[in-house]
Amino acid sequence: MGNKAIILGSNYYIGLGIIRSLGRKGVHTVAIDYSLDDTYGAKSKYLKEQIIAPHYRDQADQLKSFLIEYGKKQDSKPVLFPGADPYAEFMDKYLDELREYYLISMDEKGLWTKVMDKDILHDLAIKHKVLVPETVRLVDENFHERVEKEVGFPCIVKPTDSPSFVKIFRTKTFLCKNILELEEAIGLAKGERLEVIVQRIIPGFDDNMYTFDAHLNQNSEVTHWMTCQKLRQYPINFGASVYTIQKHVPELYDIGAPFFKALGYKGFGEIEFKKDAENGKFYLIEINARTTTLNVLLEKAGINFPYVAYRELVGSPLEPKAVTRDTGIAFRYLKEDLLAIRGYVKTGQLGYGEIIKSLFKRKAPAIWSLDDPMPGIVYVLSHIKRIFKS
């Protein structure tokens, strides 16, 4: 297989995970970044090349032209992977042009953007009879009355465009305990010209969060899948996974596979669910349309999703596979898990005994790897350098 794998972004462990997953299989990997700063993923021994290109947002048209020129020079079409949400948005924007020179799982322009938009996803879920938290839009009539009756307090103010919101506010949602906090949160979002929605908080601790991770072929049929359970996230209660175990929950396949099929989805996708602690039902929270932060866990638990996508796109698909047992393996992003633990203990949501008990599992570290230590070393040294500069 002479097709290169192009990974957009090596400054986060998603990109690093893709590089390792493919590099270990002998795939020629290339990282494309807009800067050398913090690109610890590029230090992996499994990376063959790193190229600096225009910025995905500030110079989007130039990056598109850069990639097209690069693709023209290759003997075989490279496979293109987004290493973060903004790169997925970029690829979606220029999908038709990029597909002329790259192999990309998704073939419907705009679908990635639709499922990443919380407002549109909410409507799609209702259309296909998938449960979602009760939601009120700012433009809805009787807004305040509907929030009081249908959503209640506390509630969350949630962005429709999560990457832009997180970049500005460094959090995924605003928690509002009353009408005054709600108005303040909405005001902050409006000040940044960001669209938001108001949602009911599904009852239950953070370990009621689950994921359905799947690869869908070009017929939108699930060929590979497994499920996971979050134990801790950061920021606590409404953040990203920092300690997650692989746990088989067949009901999530029954919900997720038909939904993906109905959407015409292709390639890797991850649906996040929360199980309502009161009624036991699963509610769709969001869809991740790029390789997940849990990639290292999924690979250690039995499915190398980037390689599954690569093999299908180059015309040599792997045999279907599902992990239908509990492996006991746990993903951990150590830095933010320590911050999360401090938060859970401080708020009385977890005790030290529960935390210590959870740590006795086979680990899938987000960054550290014994056979590929340099990214972890560079990551730690860069943080030490920041501490001394501050």
C-alpha cells in the first residue's frame, strides 16, 4: 500500500494517536501543522514527515490550495485524517475539492458540520426517534416560560458550535442555577456572537456517560464497534473524558447503528450518550466526527479505528469486528484527571477510596507510550518550561 496517511494537527494527542495507530502498521504518516509550537505528536518515531502549512482557520483557502498541490504530487491518493474538530470542519467545507486528490471516508459535504452542530443534531435525533435532552432555543416563543417548565433549573447553556465556544471560554457549557445566571451566560455567548441552546441536565453522575464508537463503510453499515463508560471528566460534570473504561453496552449499538445509517454517515463516528439515572434511558449528547480522544483505549481494547478506515479507503478492507466483552482497560489523561480528582473530592462527589479503587486497571495513557517515549517526554518538558516562565 503506497498511500500516505496525512494527519492534520499533531499538537494534541488525537493526532498523536492516529500517527501511532497507522505507523505501527507500517503506513507512511505525514503530519501537517500550522506551527512547530507544541507539536509533541510529531516527535513520535512512527511519523515519517512533518510539514508546516497555512492555518486552518486564518488561512483556510491557502491551506486548501496547499493540500491540493501536495496531493497532485503524490503517486497514489493519500488518506486524509482530521486531528481535531476544527480540522474536520475545514475538511467538510472543502470536501468536494479535497476528494479529488485525497481519500476521505465521508462523501456528503456538510454532514460532518450538521452532526457537530448541537442545534441541527437535536432536530436530526428527534426526526429519527433518538432521545435527546429537552431543549429550548433563544428564538423560541415564550422562551423563559418554556425554560422553567420544560428544562428547569439547574440547566446548561450549550453552544451549537462547540470548537469555537471552547476556544473562547475554555469550557464546553455554562451551568446555570437560576434565571439570572442563565441571562448572564446568554449575554456572554452573544457578546462573542456565538449561538447557544438551553438544555435539561440529564440526572446522574459522570459515570452515567457512555460512548458508542463505530466505523461505517461506504454503505453506512457499521463494520467495527465497541462501547465505553466514562468514570471522570474535566471540567467535572460537563467536560471531556479523562478517565474512561471500555465497557460493553449492547443497547448503545441498537440506538447508534440505525441512527448513523439513517444519516448516511460514513467513516469513524462517536456518539456520546448519558443514561438517565431516574428512568434508565440513554439520551444522545453529541457526536464526534473525527478520531476520538479515546483512540488509544479503543486500539488496546481490540480495534484500531484509523487503520480500519485506512484499509477500507485504499481498497483492502479488514474483516468486521466488535468488542462484545469487558476488557477492563482504562484510558487516562493524567494531567487533567488529577485536576478532575481534586474537583470531585472538593465538591464531595467522590471519595479517595473510590478513586484509588478505579486506578487498579490496565491503562491506556493518552500520551505516554513505552515503545514511543519522545512525545511524552517533550510534552512534560514543555509544561515544566511554562511553569518556570510564569
